[in-house]
Amino acid sequence: MCHIFLPMAKEKTAYVCENCGQESPKWIGKCPACGQWNTFKEIRIAADSGRISATKAAAQVGHALRRSKVLRLKDISSHDDPRIDMHDDELNRVLGGGLVPGSIVLLGGEPGIGKSTLSLQTMLNLPEKRILYISGEESAHQLKMRAERLSGQENENFLLLCENSLEQIFEQIKVEEPQIVVIDSIQTIATDEVESSAGSISQVRECASSLLRFAKTSGVPVILIGHITKEGTLAGPKILEHIVDTVIQFEGDQHYMYRILRSIKNRFGSTSELGIYEMQHNGLRQVSNPSELLLTQNHEGLSGIAISSAIEGVRPFLVETQALVSSAAYGTPQRQATGFDQRRLNMLLAVLEKRVGFKLMQKDVFLNIAGGLRVTDLAIDLSVIAAVLSSNVDTPIEQGWCMCGEVGLSGEVRPVNRIEQRIAEAEKLGFSHIILPQYNMQAMARKKYNIQLHPVKKVEEALRALFG
């Protein structure tokens, strides 16, 4: 009797850099693309076994498959596709005007920051859309209790699926035909094609690629919720950020009530947009005017506090900068900053010592941006220096003063953008004096302000105007 042995499909392996996504047929100590060491991880590439792969299933599920063909540039319509209104002004602003059909959005953030709360609350407020919410982390009972706490109203078009298998998810999508799909989270989803645990580089990469194929072929937008590492970057391979159309990060301090939604990548809008929320017992509340919330306390008579007119995205708001300067108790002075770049704080302290003449070498300096916000606008440099000096000499800054200006290494106050918006915000909130760069006065429209302007060229002039 003759036995015929069919050759088994050989399993292939590859190595992928978890930092930038560079592939290599063998392990390399240093990545040639990004220069990082020990970042190559082995992934298994399953051989074709005749089964329908997740990628093929994604294409089959697409109920509005678009055939590719060559087009002339002049024949392509330039109008934007109608966006989906999320009924959330902050989220719409960060997305660039709403959710684009067929797009794939990655929402990242620390554990417990409110990613699932934001996505669940938003989807429950879309009764006109058929939503499929896929949870790989929580049970249906947990999500039901959270939904009752967030909205308290029933949404007939909100469908819930607790599943971790990508193939089962595509089967349910084919049956239900949703208009928006939410995956919570991408690190918990696994496909049978890859022989590794959920959350590994190969699983995240394969699942994200299949979901991208589904979104592009069907026109159904997909929202992925992702974890971040202890370094603050999105978990999984760097290629995950390249695959998706939009990356938004939900950030903030869990000990504060404010949360910031920041756009990191957006193929359909600006990355300078910012959304601010306030965490409450019944969910997240949109903050349309953050200045009034950040400046509710009266600090008259307290030193080390300066108000700065900052801009994050397109919105100006006034932010409170707090500083504490004390004698170093343990020999080596400490430098700590919350909500501000610590390296920039060290640079500003060096400018204050070298150019202004205040010796802070043997002093501890602590800096805090009130409200738990993290501000990246360089225009708050002037308020940082003013707060540090106010605390050092224990002299409070008078009520009604605010400032804006970037500080250079030679002690000059450099111009900032959108100066008229900053002045208007300070004037609206009742401030009577604002310190601004001298250079901005040249390009500013000559009109009457109810707030007194104090243009300065150097840090010494600003400090003289504040402290006399």
C-alpha cells in the first residue's frame, strides 16, 4: 500500500522593530531605521492553510466594495465627504469637523483615564446611527451599569458584543451591518492566523491591518481604543500609528478633574486642535471656556503665582503658573515640574541666573501648572520666570496682571503668534494689564483695548513692570 505524504507548509518567522516597525529576516541588535537597541521582536508568519484569512474576511464583509481604477486628477471631485456629527463639540473639533466615513481612528490613553467612558458616552448619544461596540475587556453587565450611569436613556441602535476573536467579530459585523464599529481595545483582539497571544506585536499588527481593510472597503468608520506604555507611547508596534488615519490621545492627571483630548496625527484635519473635558460622577462634561474654570480661586497676597495667556490648538485660555522656591535641604537642589517640560524649566532658570542676576543655584524649584493641564505653548515662558522670581523674593504679583512671551537664551522676550486673541481673552476675563513682546506691537492692528498693554524687549523690563 502506497502512502502519499503531502509536504506541510513551512512556518516563517520575521523580526519587527517595536519602535518603528522596521522588518528584518534575522535578529539585529540595533535598528538601522530608528537607531534603537534591542527593539527587534520575533513574530510568526502563518503559512497559507486554505482557510479564509482575517484580511480576506474583512474584504468580504465590506458591503460597499469599491473597485479600484485609474483616474485623472482633474476628474476627481475635490469636495469633502460628509462627516458624521458626533454630537460632541470637543471631539468634533479634534477630529477636524466630525468622523470621516471609512476612516480608522486610534484613541489612546493611560489606564483609568476615561477612554472607554468617552467612547461609550459618545456612542450612546448617537441614536440615529447603528453602533456595534465590541468589548474585549469588560462583560456585558459591567457595560450596562456604566451606560446607565452615563446616560440613563435607552438607545435602540446600540449593539454590544463581548468577543476577542477577530473572525467572530467579522461574522457579527456581516450579520448586523453597523454604521460605526468601536473596538475596546485592540490589544485584546486576536486572530487565528497568528500563533501568539493577544496584545503581541504580530497580533496587533494583523488585527489592525484587517480592520483597516474592512473600513476602507465598506466605508464604515472604525474606532480603536489602545493602551499606552509606561513611557507614555502607544502600546504595540509603531506601524499601528502608521496604519490608522487619526491618532488622538486622552490625557490628564487622575487626581484632577480635567481631561485633555489631543490630536497627534490626523489625515483629515489639523493636529493642533485640543478638546477639554471635566470628569464628573455621571461622565465627561465638555469645557467650552477653560479659562473661567482655571481662574476661579482668589490668590491675592500669595507669592509664586503668575497668569499666562496661552493658546492650545485654536483656543486661547488663561493658565495659572505656580512656583515654589526654597533652600535646598539635601545639598543637591531639586528641579521638578508638573505640566511643563522640565528641561525647559532648567533653561529658564539658567537665563534667570545669567541674564537677570538672581542666584538660584542652591535653591529647590518646584513648578506646577494649575488644574493638572500639560501646556506646550512656549508663550508661558515669561509667566514661569515671573512666578519663580515672585516665590524667590516672596513678593506677590498684583491682581489683574497677566503675560505672554517666549524667552530666549540671551534674555530677550521673543514674539508669539495670535497675540490679538490672547489680549482679547485676557480682556474678556477682566484683566487690566498684560505684558507682551515688543515685536508683536508692530504687526498688531491699531485699535483701542480696555486692557493696558506693556510691551517689553527683555526679561528685566518685564520683571521691572511687575515688581518695580
